[in-house]
Amino acid sequence: MHNHDITDWDEFDHLFQKMMQPFKRLDTIWDNMESSDNTQTFGPYYYGYSMTVEPDGKPVIKEYGNVRPGLLPTSEIKEPFVDVIVNDKEKVLKIVAEMPGVEKNNIEIEVVGQTVNLDAENGDKKYHEKIPIKQKVDEDSVKATYSNGILEVKFRLKEEDQPQGKRVTVE
């Protein structure tokens, strides 16, 4: 084993330990809830990370869930797991959100500037998320479909504004 292999593993182990920290704190929260005399039932709780790699090779780690480490869930509203996919070849931006337990007529989607607001409610299932969009999209091209708990919102990417040349006639 080479020296640099150990360093790589140490770095990975350090990152992994850091990512596991919130989950260790969640155990304490659940233990406290179970031991309290509170007869109200909560849940389900979920918390996690998604990791994607930007086109420039930079990893992006996002948290999602209806609880945050160190915080008790204060509302029934959950953040859906959301993925934003850009297909430059087809000039399409697609937002995929997992929102099981709602009907398509329960879902509200609002595009405000460079943000897409998602809201859905069906009985005790409530979702809310604000998704920032870095790319320029054609708001009029937006289409949304919902099937088996998965919402897909598609936009056409706007062409970058090319300066239009103008021929000038000499008088």
C-alpha cells in the first residue's frame, strides 16, 4: 500500500464521519421523543444527502428531508427529494421531485423569476420546496407531469441572446 492511499482513505473517512454526524444526533432526538410523555404521534421522519457532480467536476452535496439535525420537526411540511437535470443537447431543463401520496390536482407550481415554487397538499401529506434555477429558461415552454409519486417539470432552455448585426447604409 502506498502512502497516498492512506491519505485518500483518511480524507474519505473524515468526510463520511462528517456526513454521519447529523444521523447520530437524530437518534438522540428520537430517543427523547419516545421517552417523553407526549401521546401525540409524529412521523414519518426522513433526512438525507444527495450528491451530484457539476459539469466542471465540482461535487454538490444537498440536504433534504422533513427534519434537520439538532431540530425537532416543527411542521408536517416535508421537503421533497428534488433533482435538477440539464440536457444541453436537447436544450431542456428538467426538475424531478418525489412527492408520494398526493394527487396531481393537489400540486401547485409557480415560476417566479429564477425560482420554481412547489407546493402540494393531500390530507396529512404536505410538501413545499423552492428550487433555484441557474439557467435561462423559457417560462412559456413549461410542462408538468405527475405519475406514481414523481413530479416532472420541464422547461426549454433559452438560447443565449446573440447580438443581432445591423448593416448601416452610408448616405
